[in-house]
Amino acid sequence: MAENTEPKTNQTDEQQEEKKRTETEDLFHKLYLFGLGLRKDIEETVSNLIDRGEAQTKDKEKIVDEIVKKAKESGSALEKKLEEFVEKALEKMNLVTREKYEALEKRVAELEQKMKDYHPE
């Protein structure tokens, strides 16, 4: 009797794709919450500086905004890495970016027009 050597999976391809999408959405949600938490942590740290007399209350928002601005500037490298990660994730999920989709849509429209021009009805 021949045995089936293919690995058995409990999930269909569709279920696996949905799981990948959900994991990606979870990652973005966590990153969003991280950003919110980061600002809160910065605000708390500045409040502690004010309590210790190392900063003035009137400067709190300015200090927080400066720190957040610097974090965003240094975060551009992280943002680039995230974009690359997302691109790879989309490719693995066999999804195309809107940019690629629109480029293909444009090409198809141009080909259809050429076909109409070449073979008028």
C-alpha cells in the first residue's frame, strides 16, 4: 500500500492567507499603539523632569514635541524597513500594491484600445 508522503495540514490555503493578513494587521495595530504609548512615556518623563525642577511647566509641550519630532526623524529608517517588510508580506500573500495594480490596469486599457484600433467592428 502506497503511503501519501505529503504533509497533512489542518488549514486550507484560504485559511492560511487569512491568518497571514490577520498577523500583518495585528503588527500594524501594535505599532500604532506603540507610537501612542511612546508619546505618553515621553510626556511622563517630561513631567518627572518638571517635578524635579529640571524643566518648566510652560515648556512641557515644546519639549515633548521636540522629542517626538526627533524620534520621527530617526524613525525614517525604521519606516523604510517597515515598508520593505510590508512589500515582502504582500508578495508572500500574493497581493499586489495599488501602484502595481493601477499600472497593470492602465496597460490593459491601452492594449484594449490598440485592439479596437486594429480591429474596428
